[in-house]
Amino acid sequence: MWWLWIALPLAAIAVAFGVALWHFSDKVVQIKVWDAERILRFEADSGVLDLAYLEALPKEDVTITSPYGYALSGWFIPCGEDSNKTVILAHGVTRSRLSSIKYVELFRKRGYNVLAYDHRRHGQSGGASTTYGFYEKEDLRAWVDWVFRRMGPGAVVGTHGESMGAATVLQHAATDERLRFCIADCPYSDIMGQLVYRLKVEYPGVPVSPTIPLVALLCRLRTGVRLDMAESLRSLPLAATPVLFIHGQEDSYIEKRMTEEMFRLKQGTKRLYLAPDADHAEAYMKNPDEYDRIVGEFLEEAGV
């Protein structure tokens, strides 16, 4: 039975590796989301959210059904005048619509109604997994459909997304010609590349291969989604929608090169703003006046 001295340690290593892979896939498709209290505290402490302002906003609760059958929850916030213009705000991974509130006044003061919603598996929305734009972009399309039903066929509709929300609005914009503009703040260009980057940063001793391909396989088995299909970069050159790309110069979570590469590939109307001194999703927090100015100039360039 000498072979047991070889087989048992190898089996133990294989089991340990399998458990680690499952843990990694959990961190991807079952990533821990923040509760409302934590998000509010973070946004308020960061100085970008006034809780009294949030309380006073005229928020209309809206619930629609995802194309995949679960409920999607959001707030419709009118601008206070009779306007057919609406911007849809998409938050980042682990957060909720509460993280989008800091951007509301950028658009309301320019005559835009605002729709802020929770992604699948975040906030008050349903959904069993996070897929980094694959299912999320079709949920966003359902929200766009809702806005057109609400506002009529002549509605002017644009999107603004942060982090995963930014990648989602880009993936959606590549296939929906109804959009008049898209603002993508600190997106990744492809989720596989982002996973490789985070693995190298967070687990520097773990080899990329076979770890990332096996994690991607597990994610596919768990969600039905090939992660390499949840990409904004692949379809972007075909998009006619005007796009404003934003990224923090000091982003340590998603490399700014991803945004710079997408900007180079984007055809048609486009603009790039690299925010000074800003880490991930800090472009507005660190540079609110400049962010406001650039958004305003971009909307003028887009003719909306």
C-alpha cells in the first residue's frame, strides 16, 4: 500500500485547492454586499451625501420585473419641472442606489429626472448572483423601457454608472440605440482582466493559471454565465452613443489603463476625464466642481 503515501497527500492538496477555488468563486458571484446603514454611513462620512437632502428628495418607489423574473427596485426622482429628460444611475458592486444619490443634483439642476435603482442581488432587488454586466445590462434595458413607457416615445434618456455600474452602462449602450448619452465612472474593460489584476494584488503567491480559468468555470456552473462574455470592451467600438469616460488618477482597485484603452477604441463623440488625486470611485468626492463642469460640458457636446 505504498502508493497511499503518495495518493493521500495529493488528494488532500486537491481538496484544499478545490475549497480555495470555491471560496474565490464565492467572492466573485456571491460577493458580500453592504447593508443600507453601512452605505449611508460611508457616503455621509465621505462628505458626498447629506442625509437631510436624501430625506427631502421627492422619491417615488418603483418596482419592475427583470427579464429574468425577479423584482428590481428603484426610486424615480423628478427634477421639479415638466421635463422629458431622464438619467438612470447605476451603482457599483456591493453598494446600492444609496451610493448613486451623490450624483442626483448634477442632473436635476440641468432639468433631468433621475432614476436610481438597485442592481440584481443588491439593495432591495432580487436575483441570485452578481454577473458584472451580463444579466445586469438586460435589467438596465428593462429600466430604459420603463422610462420610455413613463415619459413617452420622445423621451431623452441617458445613463451614468460607477464601477460595476459603469461597466454595465457601457455594455448596455453598445446594444441600445435609444440612449442619448452614457457616463462611465471607473469601469473595468473586461471582468476576466479585472479578476487577474485583483488576484495578483490580493493573493500575490497564487498562480493566475490554472486559478482564474477554474474560478471562471465554477462561476459559469453556478450562474450560467461565461465571465468573458460580461465585457464592455468587446462591443464598445460599435456603439454610437456619446460616452464620457471618467477614472481616478490614483485608482488602486481598477486600473485606469482599462478606461484609457476603451476611450481610444470608442468611435464617435467621446470625452475622457482623469480625476486628480482620486482613488476608486472618488472622482466626484475629490473634485466635485470639476466633475460638475465636465459633466455639463459633455451633455452640451452630446446635444442634450
